[in-house]
Amino acid sequence: MENLPVIAIRFALYAVLMVLAGLPAFSLYALPQRERSGAVLPLTGIAVTLALLGLLLSALGMIALVAAMMGTGLWPVDWEMLGGVVQQSAIGTAWIVRMAALTVALLAALALRRFPLPARIMLVASAGVAIVTLVWTGHAGASEGMIGTIHQVSDAVHMLAAAVWIGALVGFCLLLQPGRASQPQRVAIAARALEQFARIGTIAVLLIVATGLINGIILLGLPSLVALVALVASFYGQLLLVKLALFAAMLGLAGANRWRFTPGLRAGHAPDSALGHLRRSLALETGAALAILGVVAWLGTLDPGA
């Protein structure tokens, strides 16, 4: 697969930026101020590592993109071509903004212990900007005119809503990780955070579905039987079906977490069993989310019209 380096880097960058924005956001809306310490939800080390990874992956991603455009390998780097893309294209401008935003995110991550609230807000905002710049590396970035603007805004909202969901999943996995979640206080915090996320998560899902429909109509046109048959017969359409199936699986797991496992955890009915079921469900949901990001990274290299 000739685009494998681009796909792999895109996938890793998506995952890093989603968690970098979503995890501190989770700590803001799901945890009160007294529970935002590293003892409850370790954030500083994770955020610093993710910001550094984001900078590295963005640099590698631009090199891989230029190499794919020229049909060459990643090494040696054609610095002249790389400079031209960075300076004279919308993708290059988005890349510069992303690198600046990730630098701010790194500084905010380093300041988390000294300025917990403002640093978290700055981290969420700067990581969110970095996510939005990914719009110009996908199909939405190639759209023009009013339709193009709608597509770009819709795609940005789609990714930000996904970051909220994925960041929450990582937050719950950290709260409930074995060896830490056995404490009754931590279990109570996780149960309350799950209740808090129920409202935010519902909004995120609605935004993902709405913007997904908008993006699909813009890319593929209004649905018809002939168009659907042609889409399913294409490799792009088959990957899209995989993405939709994974999304449906995430919805099913989220429903089980919300209405089956969380009430048992909160009420104290067989807490060890409820905790084990919840951990497994969250792990599966997180795995499905990562698989979706892999599919999205792959879809971004394919022509929907093909």
C-alpha cells in the first residue's frame, strides 16, 4: 500500500490530538476542582507527552505528504518542495497554525500544576485549534465556495465532537484502571463522572450524526438506490460501512455503560462484577473509537467519487 506511511501518521495524529483536547475537557466538565489533581486523574505527564508527539507527527505528516505528492520515499527529504508546500498552499498554512497551536498546548501542559484551571482551558482551546486544522488535510479542505465553507465547518464540528467522546473514554479508563479503581472513593468519582458525561456525550453523539450526514451528502450526493449500490460496490463505500458499523458498536457499548453497568456501580450491587463489566465495555468502546480513526485516516487518502 503506497499510502501506508501517510495513513499511519494521520491515524496517530488524529488519536493524539483527540485525546489531547478531549481529556482535559473531560476533567473540566466531569470533575469538580478538588478532584482535578494528579492523584485522581493524572494529566500533566500525559498532556506533555501528547503535545510533543503531536509536534513530531505533524512534522512527519508534512514530510510524508510531500513524499506522496512526488511519488518518492520519506528519505531523503526534498526540502525545496517541502518549503514550497508550506509557504504556498492552504495545507501549509494549516500546518503552520497546527504547529503553533501545539506549541501553546505544550506550554499549557507544562503549566498545569501551577495554574490548573487556566492551563486546562488553554490546553483544550489550543488542542481544539490543532484538530480544526486537520480539516484542510482531508476532503473538506478541497471543497470550494459556500458548499466548501459548510463542509469545512461541519467537518471541524464533527472532529471536535469526536474528541469530546474519545477524551472521555480515555478519562474513564484512567479513573477505573486496575490498582487505582479499587478504592471506594475512586469508584464513586467514576460513577458520578459517568453521570456527568451522559449529557455531554448525548450532545456529542447528536453532533457527530448530524455533521456526518452533512459531510456524506456533500461528498456523495443525495442518497438514491443506484448511488447506494455503486457506493457499496466501491472500496471507499466498503470502508465507510465499516466505519458506520464501528460507530453503531460504540453506541451500543455506550448505552450498556449508561443504563446497565453504571447504575450497578453506583448502587453497589456486586461492585466487583459491575466494575469488571464496565472496564471491559470501556476498553471495547475505546478500541472501536481507535479503529474508526484508522478507517478515517484511510478514507482521507481515497477518492469518494471513484
